[in-house]
Amino acid sequence: CLRSISSASPLYPGKVFTRSDESYVRGVLFPQPILKSIKTDQADDAFVEEIDDGFLCIPDHRLQTVNEPIGSNGALISGILGDGQGGPSTVSKITAEVLYGSELHHFHF
């Protein structure tokens, strides 16, 4: 079985290709959008979990890099604005950073 391993870097996640696998064609010949990260305007002490403001986000907004490929049906970003021990959440903006080829796009919610 012949395998070719593509080069991986902090900007581009790596993939393993096999001779019988054709699922890579779309991602290799055409750029595939990748959810790079999620940013919020959450207070610093709540971000580092020193206080609980009740905010949760999936994928986790505290990760520096998410690197989730976005399929043809899009991506789902979900969150909860709750009341924690530190009071109600003050998050009012979520920004999704999406890499498409070499272009980084920001989507604000």
C-alpha cells in the first residue's frame, strides 16, 4: 500500500493519503475551509476559569487553534449564556476565524 504524507504546519493540518482513497481530491485540488479558532469578548478572569460566568462554547473558545475542516453542510458553533457563581455572562460577541486557502476570514456573531 503506497502512502504519501502531506506536510503539516500550524496553518495547515496534515492528511494521510492512500492509493484507494479519493476523498482527498476536494481538499487538495480545491481549498477546503477550516475553522481555525473561535474568539470571544469574555472577561479575562472568566476565560481562565478563575470565576464561573456560566458561558460555554463548542468548539471550545479557549483553544488557541481548533483546525476543524468545514464540510459542505457548514459548521456548527454552539454556546450557552448562563448565570454562574461569578454572575451572569457578559459575552456579547463571538468571532469565528475561517481559513480558506491562504485567506483568513473573520465571521462575527
